[in-house]
Amino acid sequence: MERFEPTERTTLKRLPNRGVFDREAVYRILDESFICHVGFIVDGRPFVVPTGYGRKGDNLYIHGSAASRMLRSLARGIEVCVTVTLLDGLVLARSAFHHSMNYRSVMIFGAASLVEDEEERLEALLAISEQVIPGRWDEVRLPNPSELKQTSVLRLPLEEVSAKVRTGPPLDDEEDYALAVWAGEVPLRLTACEPVADPRLPADIPVSHSASHYSKTNGRSLRE
Amino acid sequence: MERFEPTERTTLKRLPNRGVFDREAVYRILDESFICHVGFIVDGRPFVVPTGYGRKGDNLYIHGSAASRMLRSLARGIEVCVTVTLLDGLVLARSAFHHSMNYRSVMIFGAASLVEDEEERLEALLAISEQVIPGRWDEVRLPNPSELKQTSVLRLPLEEVSAKVRTGPPLDDEEDYALAVWAGEVPLRLTACEPVADPRLPADIPVSHSASHYSKTNGRSLRE
């Protein structure tokens, strides 16, 4: 399926031209970030929790302590809405009313389930690690059985998904273009700074490739 | 009230030392960002939508088209969870298991209500504008009655609120400190780039102060 089928929840009621349903375009947005906001319901009330994620094929994976309230709630198979937002810039119009932001956001609806298969669990943990900081997995001590036991991995299939994108300059009312007001965009980027060594790190251990490479690159463009 | 009273929803079950309830500390986090993720329930299913916000006193304000699904849903006074997340860095431990992120996040629970008073509506719109880009309000054409009519403003009182903060180096298992693995933090910052003029802007209009100032400053530290 090259396009996500729009549903009642994923159909944009207003500004439908901002909607994106092409699967590859949606995956490019997901692959450029690594933080999502997970919405779920406990006792009839909404919760929104930020967490890291990884995409592998047509699944999104999140992980956490097996003891966490969120992981335990989600593992029961309750409905979730996972939203990923990339903020690309502030859009400055000539009128206050037409100010906006350039962004790319993805909403995923569905039910997550606990990954039980040990091979898929390890692949998911690797996918999350690679999404946050490529190459790091090969530099570190890998999880031991006790650590794996403390970790829950959840799989959310990418089935009911839509993206919303705004790009470009402001759109002012035609008569406002005559105003002597500067208009345009202030682009925003998530940027990595120079790595900071752990105070307990011996001085003769050089910065690892994953960290030094990351520090020289926009955290996003690294994955583009 | 100098501290938010912890409730069932805002009490951290795990890692309680990451919890922050001091009102001023929570407000500093809120004031450093301008994007939140709003969680709410429609027909028994969770939705999470990113949007801008402004804080003024003990209220958080959001705005949007009076026609939007989210604004219409929230204006009914349903329960929301608004989460604000600042990502400060990647925490690279010697073991895969102890990798983490440094972050500051705030969760606000409650019910929003539609602001009807015209004076409060304007003050809220100004607060949102100032939170996104300080000084811009004074440079632009202000909303006319028709635009104001198309805009809904919602107020969410800051009553049931908590923050969660992680800072500092990785915390590895004691025996792993002997490994020859680089460990530390890759700091992340939201950075503003040089402003890009609207293609329809006459060449003789200089970049406005709000935009040029913003471009030279970390979008966050501007509000610190």
C-alpha cells in the first residue's frame, strides 16, 4: 500500500491541502525525528508522554521500563495516538492573524502490543538506538539478560496514519502586501553542540565516532 | 501557592527524584518553549495535536480557528493533558541500557474553557505572540473584528501540573566505568537561522527587529 487510506480520524477537515498520505513521505518525516508524544487514556482521562522511538518497516517501536505506568497501560492494547512533530520555522506575516509555523507532523492511531519474540525485541532496541544516534549500538556494551528482562518493547503498526505539512512564505491578505512590514520565515533547526565528556571518563578515551559525527551535523539532516 | 500539590496523576511512580513541583521552576520551563502537545479524547479515542501556546500568570492559553475540530472539542470543557517538552541532549552511557536523554517536560491536566471576554482574548493573543516571537506584535497589523471572530481562545488554568527533569552525565553500572567506551552528553539546541524574506517583500524593507534578533539567538535562551 503506497498511500495510507484516510479515515474519519485522519481526514483533515480544514486546510486539506496540508494533508500528506504518501507512505514514503510520511516515513521520511518519522525517520527525521526520534521523539514522539504518546497519547493514551487511563481511567477515562488523557495522558501525553514524550518518549524516544524507532521505525522499522511498517512498525513503530517504543521501549521503556517494564515497570512504567505508560508501558504497562499500553501493553494492554489500549488505543493510542502517537504524534511526531518537526518544527521547521516561524512564519512571519504582515498581519498578526496570518502568522503561522512551518512544520511537519505525523499522527499514528492504533493499538500497541508487547513484543515477546526475543529476536524482534533486540531488532527493535537496535532500531530505536539507531534512530536516536546512528552507530552508537556498535560502540557500547549490549544489553545483558537481566537488562532485557527489565525492558518492555511495544510495537505499533503503521496503518492509520496521516501527516500534516506547512512550508513556504506567509500568505497575507492581498491588501496587506502593500504594508511596510517585514515578512518571511525564521527557520529553526535542532542542532547538536560539541559533545561533553562524562566527568568520570579517563582523559585518554577519544570522543566516539557516533558522538563526534553527531556534533558536527544537524541532528535531523544526519538522518535525511 | 508556591508548589503544585501532587495528585494521583502527577506523582511520579518511578524515578521520583526527577519530579519538579516548584511553581517558578515549572513556569521557567513553560516560558522557554512555545509548542505544546494537546491530548484529548473524542468518541473514546485519544488525539494528540501540536500547537503554539502562551503562558500568562497562572493560565496557559492556546488559540486556533473557531472551526477547528480540536478547538471545538476543547471548548466543551473536556479533560485535556497538555505536555511541553524541551530536549536538552543525548546521554551516551557505556552500556546500551543506560542511554538516556536530558530533557525538561511539563504535564498540565485540567479542562480548558473558551475565553469570551474581549479584553482577555486580546491579552491572550498577545501573550501567545510574545511567547513565540517577542516584539513581533508591535510590528504588524493587529487583528480586525472579522479576524477576531474567526479565532477561538482557550484558557487552561495551571492547577494540576508537574514537571520532570533529567540533567547531567550518564549513570552507568559501577563495573562498566572500566570499559574503554566514550561516554558523555551530546547537547541539543533549537537554533534560529538567518531570516528568509517573503519573495513578495519589496527589497527596501529591512528585516524587522523581532526577526533579526531572533535569528542571532537560540530560540530558547531568548526567553531565559
